[in-house]
Amino acid sequence: MTPVWIAVIIAAVGTYLLKLAGMSLPESVLNHPTVRRIAHYLPIALLAALVAVQLVDGGGHWAVNWRTLVAVAAAIVLLLLKRGFLTVFLTAIAVCALLQFVPGP
């Protein structure tokens, strides 16, 4: 078994255990104000992480293009409109994908 498959299996088991732990928490923990406040900001943190990953190419150089910036702007608008994370995420993906068909400057 290669190291890649070992990493995949560890990630899958870890994800399952994390999901199981989340489902096992009592409702009183999930309704705690601190947990709710953190959960409120998770979409913003995840979007920022996705943008940061996309802005750097494999060689560690900045790779900013206008398509990514337009997709991020669309996501920010949806976040300001208080849409759900999945809606924001899928819209940003769709905008960026559709803009691949538009010739760039």
C-alpha cells in the first residue's frame, strides 16, 4: 500500500469520526452562544481559505486572475445577502467556471 492510500484512508476515517462526534454532541452544546458564533463565521473562513489556496500556484508564486476575483466578488455579495455557505460556494464555482469561456484581457 502506497503512502498516498494510507493518507486517504486516514483522512476518511478521521472525517467519519469527526462527523460522528458532531452528531453525538448534545443539543445544549450546539446551542451554546460561543459555538453558534463560531459556526456563523465558518463560511467566511472557509471561503478565505479557498481563495488563498487558489491565489498561489504550485511553485509558490501569486497567480491572480480576473476570473477568480469576479467569483470571489460574487461570493462576497451572497455572503452580504446572508445566503447559506453551500449557495455561496456553488455560485462562486459556477461563476468562475462560466468565465473560463470568456476570453481574457
